[in-house]
Amino acid sequence: MIESNGDTIDIVKELRLRQWGRLHYVPPAERSASWHPVVLDEMSLRDAELQSAVSPETTHPARSFVPLPPARYHAIHASHPDVTEPNLVKNRALPAGATRTPLTSPSIDASGSINRQSAD
């Protein structure tokens, strides 16, 4: 942005001034002409936003939102009566020549090392 004396200011300084102007907004009658032009510009933008927000279309409560149809429809279906038991891996047949290995549960001895023991 170009200042009144023709110099340019960096973007970081401008954004900080705009943020300050937005956070410390005051009505036009209470503003000082000695404030930075960027701050005054941001406050005038805020004036325009406030004027558009007070338009007659938005003052009525029934017009403040737009009802939307639901995006998803959820249905509850009946259960599947033909399923008698869950299909687990342990119910599958093993390939020829394969054997099942028993499950092991780890234990920790006094030294803190892990020992695997058979579940038999």
C-alpha cells in the first residue's frame, strides 16, 4: 500500500495496522485524523461491512438462515436371520500339510526380559 507521502509500506506492517484497526474499531465520529491511513482505511471497510449487515433483508429472524435438506438419509435395515455364527479365521480349513501352532502369551521375568510360553 502507498502511504500519503508516497512511500510504500511492507505487507507485514500493513496487515498489523489493519488488524489493529479491526480490533480497535470506533465509530467515525470518534476517530482521530492523526491515525495511520491504513488504520482509517480498515475502519472505513468495517463501516461498509456493518452497513451491509444491517440491510432490511437480514433484520427479520426468519430470513437469517436458509434451511437445507439433509445431505444423507439413514435407514435401519432388518437383521440377517440366515447368519448363524460369525465367520472367523479359526473356522477356515488349513491347507494340506499345514498344522496349527498354539497361541502363546508373553510373560516378563524378574530381570524384565520377555518370555514366550505355550498356551497348552
